[in-house]
Amino acid sequence: MEQENGVILIIEDDQDDSGVLLDIMEELGLKQLCRVFDDGDEAFDFIANATENIILILSDISLPRMDGLELKKKIEDDEALKAKSIPFIFFTAVGRQEAINEAFVAANIHGYFNKPADYYKMKEDIKIIFDYWSRSQRPSR
């Protein structure tokens, strides 16, 4: 897997889940710095003021203060942030079709994955996500 330089954001309020995601990324050999946020407000502040190249946002939907859908919509409403075309993926236990529809239509996300309970399936999903986005062409930032 080709490594793009930059920061990966994990936005997850469950510390066990964010710990598992970090373990999986280490097992997969991902060398990027990962920053973990447990709510959308903190994540947005970082995204809005980041000097680092954010290469991927992996977010839960159900978050305190500002949920994942609100976060993505706020990014879309900011022309400078929208122009960065940062891949935004939902990795969540919320599997309601209404949430999936809203995520793609209203929030313009780039992917939606239901968080599997099985560690190895979760690892497989994370590998798929990173393989895809490491190979995908994006506008220069």
C-alpha cells in the first residue's frame, strides 16, 4: 500500500473503538500520524486550522456536541475546507437507511461503512478504505 504523507483523523467517542482502529492501522503498517478526536466540535476546530495535510477523515456518526453529519455539513459549507477535498468516510454502528441516505445526499460523504463487531472484518474494511484512498487521485491542495 503506497503511503501518502499527512494526517489521518479518527473521530470516535468510544475509546475502545478508537484504540482498536489505531491498533489495526499499526498492524496494517500505516505510517501516517493519526489524530483522535472524541467529538465533532474539536475535530472541526482542528480541520479548520490545520497546517498539516489531512489525507483522510474516518468518523463515527453518533458523536457528542456535533455529530458526524453536522461536522461534514459544516466542512461542506466552508468553501476553503470543501476545496481541500479531504476524503470523509463514515465508519459507524449506525446502519439505518435514512442515515445512509442523508450522509450521501445532504452531507456529500465519500463512503459509509458499518462498523463490524469482528476484529478481522474491521481490519479488512480499514485495509479496503486505505487501499482505495491511497490510490485515488484528488485535486492538489
